[in-house]
Amino acid sequence: MPDKNNALLQKIKIYMEFTLIKRIICCGVILAFVSLGCENEHKIAAEIEKVPVSLEVLRFDNEFANATADDLPRLRKSYPYLFPAPDSVWIAKLQDSLQQELRNEVKTTFNGFGKDKAEIELLFKHIKYYFPRYPVPKVVTVTNDVDYNYRVILTDSLLLIALDNYLGPEHKYYGGFQEYIAADLDRDLMVSNIANAFANKMIPSPKERTFLARIIYFGKILYVKDMIMPFRSDAQKIAYSEEQLAWAEGSEESIWRYFIERELLYSTDNNLNGRFLDPAPFSKFGLELDVESPARLGRYLGWQIVRSFMEKNDVDMQQLLQLPAEEIFKKSNYKPNR
């Protein structure tokens, strides 16, 4: 009997030692992958830092704020793309007291533009790294009567930034706006808005009309922002507060289950845009908790699906942008966070 006990104890000891060795090997493999991942990230960051980008910023808003009617011919010659209207319209703008106040508010808030320029330049370093053929545009700062739908206009050669849309959510000019709109009129979101404008140019609109195609489209936009603005937080990429992002992360499984149980993925109902994709005060599940939720949760889930796809498939970003939503979804093996 003692021999049998000793033999059993010996087997248990060997099994425990073997299990421990397996755990050590597993930990070693995981640490090796993490180490390789960190090494790769550092390597990419170093390469991006070397990308030559010289950003030209022209402060038209300041020039116009300091101008007189006699300066208009010079400004028209320097900025022909800003002067489709006759001089009489611009003279009226120069003399209008509300316009003068607006220009002074912008001038005070954006007395210096150095930090903003550095971040925009860093953004275009990342863009040039991943999209080397994309030209770096000339940056022109303007005011546009707080038309927040046109905060940023990006062409191949020009980036217009309307600074009167970045005075801060609490600014008096935004007092008549709904809270969710005013929340986005923040200087900290300027780079995110520029990245969004760029991603919109690069990613073809979905041909399919399904809800899945639309959430994957927005997921691609947010994934591009992951790549070109890693120096900003996830909350800033999707224009959430940190609390809203935490709500989305904590509710991811419940949101996904809601979409699946109601068979929304292949629905072509356009009302789903307003409920889960468009800017709004909150998402619309038709539940009591709606008012607690952030808007655009469909975009958030599309983002997680695209992230999952890119983690599991050897595809570069250029290829990703052309892939259909159905292929991305199937190959993502997406499982929501619990």
C-alpha cells in the first residue's frame, strides 16, 4: 500500500511539474508575442517620425480680422477660392458688429496655433506613412458663421478649418445648440474631425443597403483613425466622452444581442441610421435605458468587428478598405466583450 501511495504521489508530482512547465511555456510565448508587438509598434513609430512633412498654415481668419476694405483685392488674390462673392458682401462682413465679435472670440481662443499645427502635422505624418501617395494639403484657417456641419473641408490640395466651431462646448455662441452638438465643438476634436474627413475620402461608400454594410463602413473609418491618430484616445476618435465610451464597452454584449435577436444586421430599414448611426442625443433601442446610452452605437460595434477582423487576418489597410462588409464580418469571428 505505501508503494502504491508513493507511486500515486510521484505521478501527481510529475503531472504538477508538467502543468507548471506548460504554463511557463505559455506565459513565455505570450510575453514573446507582446514583446514582438511592442517592438513592432516602436519600429513603426520611429519610421513615422522620419516621414518628411512640412505643413503650411495660413491664418486667413486673422488676416481678415485685421483687414479693411482696401485690403480686399490683396486677400482676393491670395485666397481666390474663398472669394466667390463680390466685394460688397465682404465689406458688409467687415462692418457687421456680430461678425467682428465672432472674429475677436476666435482671435482670443486661437491666439497661438503652434500645438494645433504640431498635431495636424503628426496626423499627416501617419497619413503619409500608410497612404504615401496622398499629398499634404495647405491648411487655411477661417470662420464660417458657426456652421458646424462644415467644420473641416478637405480636398487634395487644401484643408479648410473653421475655427469658430472649436471654441469649446460651453461657449456662449453654442448656447442655443442641443447639448450633443455643442459637445462636439471642442478644440480637442479638431484632429479627429480632420482624420474623419480624410477617411471619408479614402473609403468607398457601401454598395449594399444592409445595416451590416453601414456599420462596417463606419467601422473602417474608425479603424483608419486607429492607425493615423494613435496619439489620441479611443473616446476622441469616436467623439465620445470617457463615460460614454465606458458605457459602450460595458454594454457591448447586450447591444450585440439586441441587434442579433431583432435580426437587424441584414435589415435595409433606413430608420436604423437615425437610431444607431447618426449624431443624436442617444441611441434608440426603445427601452428605458435609452437616455443613458451614447449615440452612434452601431458605429462603435462596426469598429470592434473591423478590429477583430484585422487581428485575425493578414490584410493591409489598403486591402481592408476595398473588402465587402460580409467578408469582413464572416472572417472577423467577432465576439463581443462581456
